[in-house]
Amino acid sequence: MNEGPGRQASPPPAASGRARDLDDAIARLRTSLGQHAGVVVAVSGGVDSLTLAAFAHETLGARATLVHAVSPAVPFAATARVKAFASEQQAPLVLLDAGEFADEAYRSNPANRCYFCKSHLYDAIRARFKVAIVSGANVDDLGDYRPGLLAARERDVRHPFVEAGITKARVRELARHLGLGEIAELPQAPCLSSRVETGIRIEGPALALIDAIETEIREALRPATVRCRVRQMGVVVELDEATLLSLGPDDRRAWMSRIAARTLAAGLIGPVDFEAYRQGSAFLHPRP
């Protein structure tokens, strides 16, 4: 049956419900941010922090400042993404060195390494800004072991997505709603230090090698997930199962030979291997 003049077909109930849920989440998020005269958004370059930055900039305008830590532990592509995002959004951006590499507690790579990293980051931000610091942590993060959240709590860092009850999936919905394009589909990408097995000292050249290897594989194979792990027994490249299965024996040997030459030049000793991706596989010690 044709619709009459001026009438529009109603959306499917499920779609309508999702839209209402997103609208409600947006309203809660706007309330959470609106209570602050100004905010500093700690932006790592991932979907969570960039989506929060976009929403904060839309809500607060120039009262929302983006801060991005430039560090050997931050992938080059993440820093480039943050710079491009700030330019496109015309949002104020401050780049800083948080100084975690001067802290042996961080460099020794204990199980709670992230606590020291975030402590330095938030302290460096607080030294420059007197407004509220906000992070892109979402509800799903609360169910994982994240020592950085303790550092945030000790420094009164706010988590607007958590306050608004927003999950990772809802963050991606919000990113699409805000028209953030490819940012909405960014895979999870923790810092490069997370690739180094617990207890192995964090070194800048090793992190640069990890970033370079992952970038090369990402461009050549287009995997859904890639992690270059530095372990006591050598270097392991983890790939999603589909990509791993697509590598024939000759291709795998060629990649292993190429990576082995680069790891040896970087001073890393041990064999190179490929494995299926396992989240957090470089984390060894029992979680407190």
C-alpha cells in the first residue's frame, strides 16, 4: 500500500528502539560533560578517546582541550590520527611527554605497569590544566584488569562514558552517529608496551620495531588483528585465525625470515613464530 502525501513509513520497532537507546545515552553523556566548565580529554588515538573528544568538542566547543601523550609506547599511526582529527575538528590539541620512560617502576614492566603510565600522564596534564580531566574508559573496561583506572581514581579523573552507562558497542554507534567514519571501526589497539612480556624491560627501540612490524603486516595482509609480541623465548606475531590460515608455508617462512633479520638488528634474540591471537597473552603474572 502506498503512503499518502507527506507521510513516512515508520521504522522497524527494533531500529526505533536502538535509536531511542542511543538518544538516551547521548542525553546522559551530555549531562555528564555539561557539569564541567571545561575539560581536558586524554586522547590515545583509539575509538573510545576520539569519540569522546568529538562529543566533548561538539558539546563544549573551545572549553574542551585534547591532550595526547607522545611516547615510544604510542604507535606512530595513533599520533598521526590524533593530529589529523584535531585539525579536521578544529579542536585545540596539546602534545606532551608524560615522562613515564624516566620512571624505572614503569620501565621494569611489572604486572601493574599501566598504573605508572597513567599516573605520569594525569600528573603531567594536571600540572598544565586546572579543569576536569576526562578519559574514554567505557563500561566494558570495568570488567577487565586495568591498573590505569586506579591511577585515574586517585587523581579524580572522570569517565563520562562510564557515568552515562555506555559500552564499547555503544561508543562505536556514537562514533557513527557523529560521522567519524573509519574511526568508528578502529580495532582495539592498546599501547605498544602491552606487547612486551611482563618482566621484560621496556625499551624504546623494541617498541619501534614492534610498531614497524605490525604496520608492515597490517598494510600487506590486512588482518583483522595483529600483535607483535616480545617474549623471553623470542618474537611471536599473533594474527586473527582467518589471516593466519591464509598464510601458506612459503609465505610464513618468508615473513619469519624477514622479521628475524629485523629483530636481530634491534638486539632481540630468539626465534620468530606465528600464532593465533590471544588477548593479553604477554601478561604473565596473576592479576591482583
